[in-house]
Amino acid sequence: MTRGPASPVRDRATEGGEALPGLLRILPDRELGVVPALVVLFLIWIVFGIVNPAFLSAENLVNLTLQSAPTGMIALGVVIVLLVGQIDLSVGSVSGLAAAVIGVTTGLHDWPVGVAVLLALSVGVLVGLGYGFCATRLGLPSLVLTLAGLLVLAGLQLRVLGPQGSINLPFESRLVWFAQQGFLPPLIAWALVVGTVAVVAASQWVRRSRRVRAGLPSISLAQFLGRTAALAALLAATVGYLGTARGIGYPVVLFVSLVALVDVALRRTRWGRSVRAVGGDRRSALLAGVAVRRTTVSCFVACSTLAALGGVLAAGRLAAANQGTGGAETYLTAIAAAVIGGTSLFGGRGSAWSALVGVLVITSISSGLTLLDLDTASRYIVTGVVLALALAADTHLRAVPTHPDLASGIRGRGRPWW
């Protein structure tokens, strides 16, 4: 397979590493895309913390993380479908339909929660398969296809809910307990911190050792120690501070675990390499023997399934499913979170961690403005401004080289085929 032009981030990281601030050098090259969003998140927390100290209280941050989990699930699916050069505008309706299925099966018909959740996730799988077939076999543009799907699925959601339009979930339901009252015991939380740091450090060390033995460029010992220490400090500070309130909720653990799993899949598996190849240049990927259609379908399925899971968590958190679940704001927020986190709208560039950082930015804005008693209009305006600033910062960080051949190659790859 003939490799295309090297990405600007890789060139700048390897050829102009001295130009990067010292703190950025401990980050893996693939994670540089989230740097603008991290800076924005840091500034948001500073501003809101100064204006209203209650924003940085442990209790408010616990609520903030719990609010982020359902939307973050949806944003994670959006990241996957954007990486392959497609888009899904119906993720909000998928989550709403899944929530309606949960409401009817557990609230009205007393089904076991496990069976109801599987049925709701199956809805997401079927929707993703339908989108994948229409996009790859019929050649329909995903933008228009999923817009039509948004309307169809919203109508199905209303049909499933019936004339009452709202269904309450039983408070004793395990789903409601999981989404509202389930928190990690402190001992298990600290054990997860130690285990996570050990696994990540061991993985990085093995990778570094292999590259050194092969004579390939690798991170220095100082970088390795810096990354490990930074990860340990971040996890310890998070668990310790949130532990002064209720702690870390099970939905948050599920969300972060899925982000980590998707990140590993995108970086370490053949499927992940295929996703980036298709998103970077579909035609070249096809000529290189990549299963373009199968990869595209799998991304649509993953996106819709994660959207359905987000709807399940939203229903559990609210202990209800209604006509407003998964409304227009949901898909706009999910897509904005993915883009703010550093995922490109043009495919081939982004990270699973984009969903986590992006949704934290948006939820922080919402929480901070709520504490300041500002209305929804202000939240929309501020979110839009932050989205524009994050895109500008990301564009600056990934400035296109001035070499004409390389620049033309990047322009050619930057055009979405949807």
C-alpha cells in the first residue's frame, strides 16, 4: 500500500518537536488533536470557578460527569462515523427510540431490564445496518440519508410511546439505580486507578522496548516517566476529589471504559486501521484492498448502537421516556462534542478521547451557565462561540505545510465523499 503524504501533526511532532511546549511533549502524537479542547475546558473551569466557586465543588462535578455520560456515548458513536468520512444526523432520534423501547418494555409490560436493554440496542444495530446498506450499496449520501432517518425514527418514537407521550420507569428498576444511584466503592475506585496506570505503563514500555530493538524512533525514558506520572496524578486527583462527594458513578465508568476500548480498537486493530484509511482516502483504501463497504457499515452500526445505549442511560437517569428524549438538541450536542474534541468533519482524523473531552466542554458550559441563572439562549450562543474557537485552535495547531505538493495532497484528501 502506497502511503499518502504524511499528516501535518506527525511532521510537526517529529521534525519540529522543539517548537512544542514542554507539556505537550508528554502527549502521544495521536492525542494532539484534543489539545485545543483541553485548553478550552481548562479556561472554562477557571472562569466559572472564579465567577461561582460552587462550579468546582465536588458535588457539582459529580453531577456534571453523570450528565455527560449519556451524551458522551452518543458523541463516541459520532466520532466513529466521522472518522470513516460519513455523518449521522439521526443519533438523537435513535437514542429517543431506544429510550421509548425501554419505557414501554419495563414501565408498561414489566420486562426484565436485561432483555429490554438488549432489545433497545438491537434497534440501534438494525438502524446502523440499514444506513450502511443504503450508503454503500445504493450510494445514498449519508447527510440526506440520516436526515430522512431522523424524521422516520422520530415518528416511530411517538408511535412506540403512544398517546400518553410519556412513560415513567419504576424507581426500583436496576436501570434507574445504575444511572442515578450506582457509585464505585472507594476501594474499588482506587484499585482501578492502580490497575489502569500499571496496564498503560506496561503497554507503553513494551511498545518502547520493541521500537528500540528495531532501531525505530521511540519516546525517551523521560517522556515515558512523564506520561505515566501525569496519568497517575490525573486519575488520583479525580478519584480523590470526587470521592469527597458521592464518587464516580457507574455510567461514567461505563462511558470511560468504552472510550478506552474504542481507542484501543482504532489504534491496535486491523479494523481501526481500515477506518482511518477509508476516512483519509476512500479510493486509495479501495485500491489497497481494504474492505471499504464492510468498514463503513460497521461504523454506522457502532454509531447507532452507541446512540441507543446513550438513550438507555438517559431514560434511566430521568426514570422516564417521553417525546422530548433525544430531541434536536441531542444530535447537535453530540456532533458539536465530537468536533470540539478534535475529530475532523472530513474523515480520517480524530480520537475516541475526542468524545470525552468534547462532551465535558459542552456539559461544563451548560452547568456553569445554569449556576449563573442564564437562559438556554445564552447557553446556545456560548456553545457556538466555543465550537468556533476550538475549530480555529485546531486548525492553527494542524497548520498545513507550505510545500505546494504536500499542501495539494492534503487538500485532495480533505474533501468529504458524503
